[in-house]
Amino acid sequence: MTRSNLSRLLLSAVLAGTAVQAHAVDVEVEIQNLTRGIYFTPLLVTAHTPDQSLFNVGEAASTELQAMAEGGDISGLETAAMAISADIVANPAGGLLLPTATTTATFTTSDSNTSLSIVAMLLPTNDGFVGLNGWPIPQQAGTYTVYLNAYDAGTEANDEIRGGGSPGAPGMPVPPPLEDLIGTGGSGVTTTISNAMVHIHPGNIGDADMMSGQSDIQNTVQRWLNPVAKVTVTVTE
Amino acid sequence: MKLSMLRNVVIVGIGTALLAACDHNDNNRNMPEPEPEPVMLTYEVTIENISAAQPLSPVAVLLHSDQTLWQVGESASEALEVLAEGGDNSDMLAVDGTLATESGSAPVGPGSNESYQLTVSDEQSAYLSVVTMLVNTNDAFTGITNKALSDLAVNDSMTMMLPVYDAGTEANSEAAGTIPGPADGGEGFNAERDDADTVSYHPGVVSSQDTLPDSVLMAEHRFDNPVARLIITRVE
């Protein structure tokens, strides 16, 4: 037997072992906002079965995802997650997760809930969110790091001006402290949705004018480059 | 004979010699064991600038004891501020706890790379930090800090793609006179802190061709993550 065959055999043995041994593990999920000036609304952290998901790139957002991405409301997603017996930590930061701040969610996964998903809206945006979609939780004890990108739910035009957070309401919700951090009087960047499926967010444009201009977003502070979050997962058995 | 086979023979030869030495010392069991000679570990660090138009200031490369030189969410040290605002790496290279340091001789331009060699003994647990400024910015820098090297065997190497950090010590105004690089030729370090005073990932520069009319930066000065590639090889 050649060595490559042997290692293939060993690998399949390891994989088979993993499948058999899938079991409840204690998981600590530390989430850090890496951005200079973007706020995360209350986070939803869930462990669920691999066949479920909160969102999928290239597919239309669910109404529950839309409510989260446009207004920061995770109650719909939380209800949906409970319905599929997911392990859930809702709002671990107790409100907004400020730029560069860190929060931690801790739970014990049920046997079959081996996929980790995380979402929260990004402020100020129209329907931007930070997301982790079905990351396989290692069954082996250890510390693992994942970096998250910013997505666009594809449900609202990115006009970048003050508005509402209800699903379908145009404009961006501006809860405190955002109301004092963004501009006003913007004419609106765009009125069209270029891609109605969930996609990588094109980023904020903003402008340099706090009183008028095209956008209410500050271009030197409230932009980002991916990744926008660092997730450190510590698995113990 | 292949080199690898030759090495095996040499190692077997040394093993035999050691066994022989042990036999010889059978009558001297109470003699203290001689201290093993420290083994020297040499690392080669290569940084490649993969930006469009952001020269990297003379690179600071440090092997040091277990310590982070910056952390997202924490305030920048003054040594980091001096480097990130003005490209001056001298304070950073002088931090406490270093085991070996190297300084780049000149800026590393876009498309260029530079390599450094640092040596420590195996009695010291070495952690690597590399840090350099994106000079056509107010206070952007890239690098890694406190990377453990103890798992690296001879000829092992690891490659990392580096993100851009914002030191948070100077507002990203992009205004004339505030950027030390060739795009402006303006001021470097200024002790005043007029930004978040927290290290974060960088939001990117805007430029006058985007939506910042007073910026001295142009489209080519914009960047995305990653901005540099780092290759660490243990060569000895």
C-alpha cells in the first residue's frame, strides 16, 4: 500500500470517528467588532443542525432576516431558531456592540447542533449585517478563530439617509448614539436595489458634509473593509 | 547519496557517539550532567507589499518575550503612535523584552519585498512582531504581533496575509500637511490624539476622487485587506 492510500484510509477513519462521536460540547463564542466606526445591533448566536441556516448568500432574505438587517430586530429569527431546537444566545452584549468592543456568548450544544451561525445589523447602514453562516463547530477541544464579512440583505436600497428600521421603511434607523454621530439632510445615494439576493455589502460611500450632500454617513469614519468581526470559539468537552 | 540520507547517517552517527559516551561515564554516576549547549534558532521573515500605492515604512521586526505590542480595542502605545503616524520605527524597536530586532533599511514599495534574519537561542521562547506604516495615510499600519514560533521546525514556514489597522491616534482627515508619505510630504508624529484613541481595523482611505474633496490622496492610494504578505521560515 502506498503512503498516500494509507493516509487517505487514516483520514476516512478519522472522519468516520468524528461523525460517530458528534456530541454535546461546551462552546464559548467571543465576538469582537473590529471596525473603526460601525455599531452592531443585538447579536443572535445560535448552534443548529447543519441542514438549517439563518441566511444564504445568493438567496433572497427571509422576512425574519430582513427585520434583523433593516432594523436590528432579532425576535423573528430567535423564534425560528427555537422552532428548530437550536441552542440560542440572544443579545449577549445587552444592546449595541460598539466599535472594537467584545462580547461573549456561552452555551452547551445539543448533540446534533453542530453548526454555528451569528448575525447582527450594522449601523449606520440600510440593510447591512455581519454574518456567520453554519460554521462547523469542531468536536475537538481547542480554540478556533473565524473572521466575518459584512453582507447586504438585498431588501432595501442603500440610500444612506436617516429613516426607519421597520421592514420596508426607507432609510437607516438611528438609535442613540448614532443619532449624534451621523449627518443630516442628505439627498440619498440611490433609490434602487441592485441585487435583491443576500450578497457581500458594497460598503458605505458616505460624504464629507454633515449638513447636506448625498449621504448622512461620515465617509472617513463609518466605512469598513472586510473582515468586520473576529470570532474566537473555545470548545471544551 | 541524497542530502536527506546523508543527514540520517550523520544523526545515527551522533547517537552512537552519545551512547558510547554514556557507557564510558558509568563509573561517574554522581557527576552532574553537563548543561546542554543552547541551540541557535534562526528565522527568516519576508514581507511583500501587495498594495497599489502605499509604500511601507522601514519595517520593525522583533523577537521578544510573550507580549502584544498592540490590540484591537486598546489604546496605542506611544511607540506605536510614533511609527503609525510618521513611519519612525526606532521607539518600537526599543520596547522592553526584545530578544532580537531588525530594522528595514528603507521603505518597501508596492510590488517589492524585503527579508530579515533574526537569531535567538532555544532557551528563549520567541514571539514575533512585525510592524510598518502605510505611509500615504494619517496613521494606518500593518503587521502581526506576538506570533508564537515555538512550533516551527527547521525549514518549516508559514504564510500570513496582513490586514490594515488604524492606530486611532490621528483623525483620518487625509488633509494636506498631515500625511508623511510621498503623496503629501506632510507631518509625521504629533503627540496630540484627536481620534478614537483605540486601535481598530482601518475603514480605508476615501481620496479626493471619491467623496473627500480636501483629500490629498488619489484613487490609487486606496487599499483593501490584505495589504501585505508575510512569510516566516525557520532556517536553522
